[in-house]
Amino acid sequence: MSGLIDVAIVGAGPVGLAAAIACKRAGLSYVVLEKGCVVNAIFEYPTYMTFFTTAPELEIGNHPMVTGHDKPDRRDALMYYRLVTQREELNVEQYTTVTEIHAAPAGFTLEIEARDGTPGVVEARRVIVATGYYDNPLHLGIPGEDGDNVSHYYTEAHPFMGLNVTVIGAGNSAADAALDLWRGGAKVTMVVRAPELKSTIKYWVRPDLENRIKEGSIAAHFNSRVVEILPDMARIERADGSTFELPTHFTFALTGYRPDLSFLDGLNLAQHPDACLVMSDAYESSTPGLFVVGSAGFAGKTNQVFIENGRHHAVAAVAEIGRQLENSALVTR
């Protein structure tokens, strides 16, 4: 890519696409750089996942999302965001990784790497980071975690019928996976560090899971943690320090995700105590001209930032960028 553009957007999730639409309508030159496919995080969601919210709360650019049911599912969302990208003719470079961002006299220099490893550079007056957090799971740091029989992402139950499956975690991802696996014929055991399930589990899912645990359909070990994963079992440690072996064919470590913003390390961004990088109402960081929107800017509060509110971050950031660039142009006239 050559030439200085107004805005480089890192991430082609719903929030990044909302930023791109706002840039296009404001007459700003832009490019969206995405290391995976468009809305890659949604692509990685469980195959049959249904969103918490209704379709209007997921819409961007005033494009209506039409579904045949009350709440959209993964397939609905993939189709919707794909069609919006196509109809808006958004300038999205898929499978392009941003490896570093540096401050430059005109704004920022972004070092990028194409899918085939070819390096490149993008120069932009402003940068919007909209990378989300789902592609960076929180690792347990235990032996065997990198084995073929372990995953930090859940897809569907079908391959696990009749198998012993361990689910690590107590949040929404773990709850949904445990119930889906059980209904798919797997023998499910949950391992939870806390004394109970998280209070943030969806209100219609929590009683279902609690009842399955109560009746013994799904086994659960609370106040416990997995300390090692082997090909045919997981070693569990109780609160008193004693351990036992749990027969396990496959383990889903669904212990949460955090934004990976290592490509910003060279900017030495300031952050709040909760790891929030947002320093203004327009979602600008401590580095002038660099904006962090959606859950990427709220590492300590990812459970409070979703597509529903993150899409508005993008619009606010682009509006501020437009004001900044217009003022700069006035000064230089």
C-alpha cells in the first residue's frame, strides 16, 4: 500500500466495520486491516450459537438485519456482516496482520504482513484499533495445555458423542458448551475454581445448567482446578491441595479472553488501573490520534463491552477524527 491515508482501522469485526462505514460517509480515506476473515471472532464462535440480543442491536451503518427468529444466530450474523461489507464496498484487507505501529511525523506508520509473509507498510494520519479480544485466550499455564486434545474454543458437540469431556470454566462459554455437549451425548464434567457458577451466566441458561448438575447429568467439581492434562485424563487439584485423576478424552479450557495489543508496545500507551486504554469520550488513547474502540480498549471490562455498544464507540471516534483533521486543515490554509 502506498500513500498517506486518513484512517487505518485495525480489525474487521462489527466495530471495525462500523468505523469503516463512518469513515466512508465522512469522506475520509481509510483501509481496514484484518489478520483473519471479516468478523473473524464471530466465525470462531460455536457453530450453533445464538446471540444474547435482538437483531437491531447488532446493526451497523443503518443496514437492517433481517432474521427469521427472535434472536440472531451465528449464521445470521456472518451473512449480515458479509453482505454489509460487500454492499458498502468497504476497503478491507483480509489476512493482513499488523505487527507494529509507530508514531510518525504525519501520524502513524503501520508495519503489516500479508498471508504469504510478505511485509508492507501503511501510513495513516489516524489509527482506530478495533481488534476485540476473542482471538487471545487466557492460558492456564499447565502441562498438556498445548496438546491436540485441548481447545480454548468450542465448536459443536457432534464429534464428542460418548466421550469423556472436561470443561474448564464457569462463565457463559463454559455453560453453553457443557449443556450442548451433554445434549450431544458427551459425558461432561465441569471443573470450576470458584465455589459456584458465575453470576453473569445468561439468566435463561444458569437454571438449566444448575438443574443438570443437581440431577447428576453433568458432573461438576467446584473449588478445584486442572493442574495437568494428559492424553487420557486430567489431573485435578482440590482446595485442600489433594489431587485426583479424571478420565478425559478432550478438554475445553474456556477460561476467558483478553485483548492482545502487543503491536502497540512501541507507543507506551498509558492505561487506567483496570487496563482501560481509553482516555477521552471519543475513545482516544494517551497517544494523540490513536483510538481504541470496542472491547479492545477495555481489557479489565470485556464483559461490559459488546457489539451493541462498541459500534457506537466507532462512530464517536470517527466523528472526532473528522473534527481533528478538519481543524488541522484550517490551520494549514
